[in-house]
Amino acid sequence: MNLRAADPDIAESIATESRRQREVLEMIPSENYASKAVREAVGSVLTNKYSEGYANKRYYQGNRYVDEIEKIAIERAKKLFGVPHANVQPYSGSPANAAVYFALLQAGDTIMGLKLSGGGHLTHGHPDVTFSGKYFRSVQYDVEADGIIDIEKVAELARKEKPKIIVVGTTAYPRIFDWEKWKNIADSVDAFLLADISHIAGLIVGGVHPSPVPFADVIMTTTHKTLRGPRGAMLLITDQGLAKDPDMATKIDRAVFPGLQGGPHDNVTAAIAVCLHEAAQPAFKHYAKQVVNNAKVLADTLLEQGLTLSTGGTDNHLMVVDLRPQKVIGNIVAEALEAANIVVNRNSVPHDLNPPFYPSGIRLGTPAITTRGMKEKEMKTIGEWIVSVIHEVSHYRLPESKEEWGTFLKKIRLDMENNPQLQSVAHSVTLLTKKFPVP
Ligand SMILES: *Cc1c(COP(=O)(O)O)cnc(C)c1O
């Protein structure tokens, strides 16, 4: 029985979500459109199988073909990134980072990562609410007021705090990482260096961002962002990492299973193999290049029209618009853009005084719209639309008391849906997106 017959409600919701993904400009920089081949693997019969363990060492019978698939995924990952060891089993990025800490640290050891408000991830030691800040001693570096990480300050903090691991990698940093400088800091205090390339893995594979492979000890990447695969993650170990700790590969594998996980999601493993195959094709290099070119044109358009971008622009796939000059918060602009069929997310800006739920900026990027084939010309148009939407809603002022913000935002959502200017942009977006099919 197919889904429509078995469960019309869910089938209908998926169909409407599919239409939404087609009609809007999907500009959340951590999102992308996976290929039909990738989705076919995710939806395959592999979801039926249990395979605890690793190839040739399973705790379950019947894994002959799963072993083949996992070995292919591992070989492709090693080849594509040029590393001696890969683990493709982590369920997603957060458990993969947990596995690294579990493998290399003891509870209470010091983790050093970037603050969430500066663009770090929750799993980089965010205090109080995450395992990474609760079970480890977390010290955090931050970006400067202009949004740039001051590497000298990072070095100083490392010398003072002697972390056991330094995490570098972010969710909202529009600039290139100079991995060698990070390696030198890590080496100077005898720390491991974890490069979390979740956002930029596709750019690295495509040759438009330097690779951390010669410098980091361990690399974590999600597979569903610029890499354009299924939701999942991989852990890569470098020669440098193995030189620091010859048992690192075993430790990491054991931390993933049985340390933190049970049976791997074999359907996802197969889809990761497919995405790695796709990413190894020449067409993927063009894609990655276009992602960056598009982001540049989009950023330039926003700047020319008077917006403020954190760090003053972008070198990669994303940008953060600082809305403090417009005196409007990210929630209002993100809602307005969604009413205009442009989907971004609200995001903290450097040294944001607002709480993360009501931040002062938005984050947007080009990976998904580039997958649809959009180029520089479309970026100019989209940039102008974004600016016009921001102008349309920048007169909204939040109530004095923070308690009233939630109700206020709910109330103005209706205003936005009925706003003719936003409706007109929404209509133009639909006309544009019709010309650029999703995979
Ligand atoms: C997305 C991301 C993660 C976490 O990935 P999930 O799959 O959402 O758990 C970790 N680190 C960075 C830098 C990310 O961008």
C-alpha cells in the first residue's frame, strides 16, 4: 500500500511541504536539496536492517550487502577528503561531536569552542543546556565586534586555559579559516584540533575553501548541508591525528558504537555513499564555485542597498545581516521574508545584546538556490527583493516589555500575510522559482 492510501494525512502534509520547497527561495544556509538518487537510498529497504558493529564484525546476521555498502561509503569518504580513516555511522552532527569528546576526553576535561552567539554550535561547549557544557569544562572564545575571530586572542585563551581539545567550525561565520594557525595553537598547548566543517564540507570538496586535512586531528562533518547528502554525519581522522594518538581510529569507532549509538542507519549510510559519489564528479566543483560566486553577488547587492553585513561581506556560502541599524529584530524580518516566500533564519549578530530567541540579525545563504541552477543575475534580483521587504517592515517597534514580544510577533504575522508589498514579492518569487526546478 502506498503512502497516500495508507496514511492520507501524512501524505498530504508531505505533498504540501514538497510544494513549499518548490515555490519558495530556500535560503537557510544549512539546508539544501538532496538529489533524487540520495532520497531513493534513504527511502530504500535498508531501513529494515539491523547492523550493530562494523563491516565484517557485526552483532547481527544477514549483513553481507550492508557491509559492502558501508565499505564503499568509507572508501569514498577517505578518497574524497584524503584521510586514512572514516566513520560514516554517526546519526547526525551533534552525536558525532559527542563521539569525538567521548573518544578523546574524560568528563571534566576542558573543551574550547566558539560561543553560540559568535556563530559556534551548541555542541562546542555551550554552557548549562548542552552535554558539551555540562559534562566538560567549557571555555569559549568569541568573534570581535566586527564579526571576525581574532586568532591572537584565541591563542592567548588557549595558553591560559590549556584545553584538551580546540573546536573550530561554525554555523554563521562568513569567512575562510586559516587551518594552519589553528593547528599551531592546538600544538602549542598539546590539544587535539577538531575541525567541524558541517557547513563548508561541500565547499572544501569543491576546492573553494581550504581543506583542514593537513592540519586538524579529527574532522566532523554533517552530510546534509553543502555536501548535499542525507541527514547524517561522518568522522574523518587525519594522519596528523593518528600521529598524535595511534589508537585514535579505534577510540573514535568505539565511541560511536557501542559508546553512544546502537544500530547504524544503513539507509542513510547508502545515501551518504551516493552523495560522496556525486560530490566526486566535476559538476560538483562547478556547483561549489557557483555557491560562492552567488553569495558574493548577493552580499554585494545587499551592501550596495545600504544593509550591514557581519564582517562586511562573505567568502563562503552564507552571510549574516546585522539589523541593528534598522532597529528591527531578526524575528520580524524573517517572518516578513517568509510572507514574501523567501525563507531565511533569524540569527544572533556579534556581541548581540538580545537573547538568541529574539536576535538582531538574519542568516542567509546560497547552497539550496544554487542547486536549482540560479546564478548571479537571480542573486541581484533576490537581493533587491530582500532589501525591499526589510524596508517594508522596519517601522515595527517591539513593545517595551520582553514578556509582550511573543504576542506582538504573533499579531504582526497576520499584518504581514496581508501586506500588498510582501504579497507582490511573494508572487514574483513564485514566478522565478517556477523556472528553476528542484531535484
Ligand atoms: C549543523 C551543525 C552541527 C550539528 O548537526 P546536527 O545534524 O544538526 O546535529 C554541528 N556543528 C556545526 C558547525 C553545524 O553547522
